[in-house]
Amino acid sequence: MVENLILIVMITPVQEEEALIAAYRKEIEDTMEIVREEMKLLAEVDQPGSMIENYVTEQSFVLSQKAAGLVSLQARLARFQHRLKEQEILSRKRVPPR
């Protein structure tokens, strides 16, 4: 009987790079959608009689979404960069076989 079995999956640098690029593409797509939302909000607030309070509330939410996406991508990029540096250091320490 095996209890508390933990499976650790190793991700190769190439897989991690591909995942990072895919995440960046998604962030660009999400940003484009957010920009469309911002344009819609601007068009609405430009209308006579529009409620500026609604605009401010919705724009605040949109900016929070934008910031969260960028912070997440930046953290992922920093982790990847750290791993690249670790690999570089490890590759320098390897002694070629004689």
C-alpha cells in the first residue's frame, strides 16, 4: 500500500519556453479585449447625460484586470529568466568526461 504518493512532473526548458510564449500571446489577446472594452466605456461616457460614476467604477475594474494580467506575466517571465540563469550556471560547472 502506497500512501501520500506525489508525482513530480519535470518540465523541460523548451516546454517552459513554449508555455511562456503561449501565455504572452494570451495576454496580448486579453489586452486587446480590454482595449475594446475601454473604447466602449469611452464611447458611453462621451454620450450626453452619461453617468461619470459608472465610468469611473467600470474603468477601475478594467484597469485592475489589466494590471493583474501584466503582473502575472511578469512573474512568470522572472521565474523563467531565473531558471535560464540556473541552467547557465549548472552548465558551466559540468566537467567534461575524460
